[in-house]
Amino acid sequence: MEQKRKSQRTILLVEDEALIAMDEADTLSRYGFRVVQAFSGSEAVEIAIATPDIDLILMDIDLGDGMDGTQAAGLILGKRTVPVLFLSSHTEPEIVDRTEAITSFGYVVKNSGETVLIDSVKMAFRLHDAYLREQAKSEELEALNEEMNATLEEFESTNIELQRKITELEETKKELEHNLAERRRAQEALNESQAEIMSLFEATPAGIGMLRQRQFRKVNSVMCRITGYSEEELLGNLTRMLYFNDGDYDRVGREFYDAIKKDGFGLTEVNLRHKDGSTINAMIGGSPVDPADVTKGVATVVFDVTRLKQTEEALRKSESEFRSL
């Protein structure tokens, strides 16, 4: 087992979205990990229990219908000991608290970047290895205590060995505390960065939406105010809901994505449908999250130019009346 860990480690990647799973598996493979995939909680439980070679589980929390990631992790850990690293787009305290009730080795927010993902995986392995070493040392210490009680004649030699093992345990403890401190600092820095991003995300006067395959994955409050829909009503739905007809939806999507592929930025003007049925004159701009792969998502900015259009129309009407006069 030790020789296998030195050459290549196996990770069970549990992710129900095929594109995300493909991207994450490719990233892990490029860093030398062997990847086994599961697309549901029940499949993850079956594979993890039947495959002893799995060294770590990278578990998405939201797995669609059926059991979620925390439930699947609980069932797996009830059958075997394996480090579980949770991966999710959720940062709500109640979601994080659910993972803390399970023996996990970290919580990684999706789209945090390749470096954060790989460093978190490596940290989870280090923590688990430290735990195994500490467990081995504890078992060895118990054996030494039994040996000391069994024979008084070997007390001195056993005591020297015991002190040596205690010293090693202290060093392991210091190493573990150091690793935990590094992890806390990294998490604090990540939280601070995320807070700054969210502040900018909400402070902008334009509606912002993060899209993947034209599906809303995240929106700010301005987007909700412009469209009249709540965040819960927008998330997970296609942008089709904001168009009066499929023809406009298809045309705008085709023009928008063609411009992104050509120039790296799309800009178009379109009439959108407000939740109450009224018309929104909107200017939409956007660019891909990853310029090399537009399928990873698009950041879209929406400006409500309805008042501007109304003002322009009133000005044109006034000019026309003036000319007629």
C-alpha cells in the first residue's frame, strides 16, 4: 500500500454534472492522480465500498435527486476509513455546518481555481497521512505499555523506547498543528477574497449573471430588480424565460456567442420580458469565464436602458412636432 501511494493515488470524484466532472477529472489527472468517477450518491457508496484502492473521495454536496453528498459520505465512512474532501458551489453556513458533522478533510468552493483545488487535495492527503501515522504511533505505544507490564526486567529498555515514541508523536502533533494553521490561514484568505468579490458583485449598478449553457448559475440583486424575478426563480433556469419568443432567444444567443468566440466579448441590444409582462429595453454584454473554453461559463452584464429609450423616443417626437410646426 505504501509503494502505491508513492507512485499514484486514486481519487473517487463524485459529481453529477458531466461537464464539471470531466473538467475536474482532467485537472486531477494532469497532477498525477488516478480518477474514478461517480455521478450520484448511491453510485459513490457502491464504488467506495467495493474499491479498496480509493485513497480519497472528492465529494460534491448537491447531487440532484436522491441522497446528497453528506449522506453518501456518512454511509461510506460507516463502512471504511477514507478521507472525504467536500466540493460545492454553496457557501451558506448551514451547508458548511452539515459537512462539519462528518469526518471530512476540508471544504472547497467550486470555481475557486485549479490551484485551490489541487492544494486542498494535497492538504487532505497530508492530514490523512498524519492521522494514520499518529494512529500507528498510538497503537505502537499501547503495545509498548503491554510489554512493559508483562516483564519488569525489560522496563528500562521499554521506557527508553516509549520516550522516543512520545517524542515522535510530539513532532507529529507539531506538524499537524502547523498544517492546520496553514489551512486556517488559507481558508481565511479565501473567505476574505470571496467577500470582496461578493461586495463588488452586489455593488455594481448593472445586473450581473453567471451563465453556463445559457442557464443562470448566479445573479446579483440588480439582476433581480431589473427582471422582476427573485434569485430563487432565476437560478437553474434558462435565460429563455426573459424572452418574448424563441426566435429572439435563438437569434440573440447565436449572435452573442459568435461575438464572444470571435472577439472575446459580446454586446447586443434586445427587448426582454419583465416578470409582469412589460418590456425591458436592455443592453447585454458578456465575456467567457475561461477564454479558452466558452463552455465553462459566461459572465453577463445587463443594463436597463428602458428610460433612455423612452427619453430618446420623446426627443424624436418633440423634434418631429417642432419640424412640423
